[in-house]
Amino acid sequence: MDAVSAAKDRIDKALSKLERKMLELKARAAGAGTVGDDDLFAPVRTAAADDGRVAELEAAGQQASQALADAAEQIRHILSERA
């Protein structure tokens, strides 16, 4: 067996071992109950964080709405001057 074949065999064994470990972890996670996100490193979301994010999005929406209203008013003013 040459060095390339030996290296390939080691890689195949390592991949098989990794695949078995992944399957074991998934089986344990499935047995532990439902998980909202499959990302193990995702931050845990809380209601308070969600409420804060919703408030930020609402404020941004109101600012955008006001900016559009101001732009519409300026357009109306320009159009009325030309008439």
C-alpha cells in the first residue's frame, strides 16, 4: 500500500467516524425535544429581545413613512408651482 492509499484510508475512516458522531448528536437532539433552530451556536432568543427588535423595526418604519410623506409633500409643492 502506497502513501496515497494509506492517506485515503485514514481520511475515509475519519469521515466515517465524524458521520457517526453527527448522527449520534442528531439522535440525542431529537430525543431531547424540539429545537427551534438547528444552529448550535445561535443566540437564545428571548421575548424581551424580540420586543426590543420589534420596537426598533416599528420606529424605523415610522421614520421611513415620515420621510416618504415629506418627499411626497415636496413633490406636490413643486408640481403646484409649475401649474
